[in-house]
Amino acid sequence: MRPVYLDHNATTPIAADVLVAMDPYLKGQYGNPLTAHRFGDGPRGGIEAARQEVRALLGAQDGGFRVLFNSGASEGLNHAIKGLAFASLVNGAPGERRRIVLGGIEHYAVTEPVRWLSTRFGFETVVVPPAENGVVPSDALLDAVDDHTLLATLHWANNELGTVQPVEAVGRGCRERGVPFVCDAVQIAGKLDASSAASFADVVALSAHKLYGPKGAGALLVRDGIELAPLVHGAQQEGSERGGTHNVAGIVGLGAAAELARTGWRAEAERVTTLRDALAEAILSRIASAEWNGAAWNGAAWNGAGAQLLPNTLNVSFDGCPAHLLCEELDRRGFAISAGAACLSGEIKPSANLLALGLSRSRASTSVRISLGHDTSAHDVRAASDAFVEAVARVRAAV
């Protein structure tokens, strides 16, 4: 049996149409797009076409926003948060607006720059925890937004649990209060409709490799009037807001991937939801409470169930089954998934996301993420169900 990849929230394979779009810019169309001669015309045109595709994906085709290309969402989110903060400094220190409000289960590309700004510059940080279902309450987040708030940030969907967050309510509330809202849309693009982004967010981050594009390319959608101090100074690329020679092939690939995401998300969402739910039902029914090696186990639990979820994402805890060992056992059987817990120097570090939900360290340490994609078939799901039953039994017997 071929290896089965069930880790699409980590990265996706490049789609065939994306490779076709990129190919000319890896060969004959090699000119620098900033040059005035004919060799720059094709690359420059490819970049501008990709810019329009990003606008269309996020609902900004009527204007009022600019698109800044970068190396991916980690750079983009750092640019959004640090760029707003640096632009607000007064004599090198935070001004009156010094508060940063963020959700309690954000990606490290958000939490780390916020922590760094707090440590180095003294910005105030307010972290709003999620409810037990993995969703950050919009009213609680907006209650933390006051007259001293510099920015608020919330991801559209959690990468580990798949829980969809109330970004529209938060974004509109922030706009009413005159506070910039930064939205991490990395996991939502291509899985659900992202076309409302421009109606509520001031800065939106994308990464190509999460939506069947190439690694090393990303974009920020930025509302006109929002000032971002550049992180990368250089020449005149991206309106002098992000220096460095353009990754033309990567940017064109992002544009092609954005078009595929915009036009194909609905049919794909319906398909993978059916597969995801079938896999969840099989796992939860077949891995029931039992006794292994003289210990009682409580079966499996679907984390985030009951909330709106990404159609492709399933997060499950297997009682008595350390996540890193289960991932290793499944990998031996040809199935790639991600552990919610990390094993560092022999010590199990539970999933921070699940701990934030108030779940026990035991349950957080036994959680795994299964994320389906374009290449996942019904046969893969049936085979994965069998593999989970066998792998869980083997790991439980060994611990």
C-alpha cells in the first residue's frame, strides 16, 4: 500500500496546475521584475496577476487594500504585528496605544512576536482564553479592547483543533472601536470561504504551502491607511514595505493556488467533511473503553467536537496512548499524522492548545491531529481506521 499523507495542515503538496503556472518562471522568464527592460516584463506581469488573485480570494478585488508578498505567514504575521508596533513607537517607546489583545490559542508566529514586543519594548499583552469547545468568545476578546489598544489579533481557524473562530464579529467590533485587527487566515484558505476577509480585517496573512502552493511564498492583505513599518529594508520592492528580490515563481505559484482555493473550496469541503466524519465515527466506535495490560482505558475522544470545524481536520485523544508513540507506530504502518504533544529530552510536553481548553495533561498528551487533503480517498480513510485500531492496541500494550 502506498504511504498515506494525513498531515495537510502542516503542509500540502503542490497542485499540478500550480506547477504548470510556475514553470515558465523557473526557466525562460528569469528576469528581475524591477528592471525596465523586456526581461522584466513577464515576471512583473506574473507578480501583478498573482496580486489580483490574492485580492479575489480575500474579497478585496474592488480596492481599498494592498497586497504585500513575502516568504510566508510567519514573516507576514511578524510584519503585521511588529510593523504596527514599530510604527506606533514614540522616541523608541510605546505610545498611548500600547495594548495588544490576542486569542489564547494563536500560532507561535503571533504569540512569539507579541511576547518579544512585551519583553523588549514594554507593550501590554492581554490573552483571551478559549472556551472548552476551543473557540475564543468574541465578546470576551472585544471586552479587552480599550482606548489604549494598539491592535487585536485572532486566527480564523486553529491549526491543531480545526476550530473556526469568530473573526468577523471581532473584526467588525475592532473596526467600530478604531483598532486594527490582524487575522491569520492560513488554515482557512481553500477549506472554507475566505471572501469576507476584506469586510472585517485590516491585515490578513496567507501562506502558499498551506493551500497547495510552494513553500517560501506568502502574502499580507493590508487595508489602505494601515501603516506597517518594514521589517526588511532594501530596494523599492512592494512599495518599499518589504525589501528583497521577488521570488517570482513562488509568487506566481501562490496566485495560482489562490485561484484554485477560491474556485474549488466548496466541493472539496463537502468531500473531505464526509471523509473526516467517517473516519471519526470509525475511530470513536472501534476504539472503545477497554483494558490493556491490566489498566483501564477510556477509549478515544474528539477534541473540538461541537464547534464549527475546518472540514478536513480531526483532533483525537487516545487514553493511555502517548501521542508521539502513536505517531511513530502509524508512521511505521505508512500513515503520516501529527502529535499534539512533543517529546523533549524524554519528557512529554502536552499540547498547549488543549491545555488552554482546560483539558487534563493526560488528555492533552495523548492528542493527535489528522488533517485530510485533496489526495485523500475513501480507501485511505478505511485503511487509516484499521491502522489506528491496531496501532493504539500496540502502543497501549507497550506502555
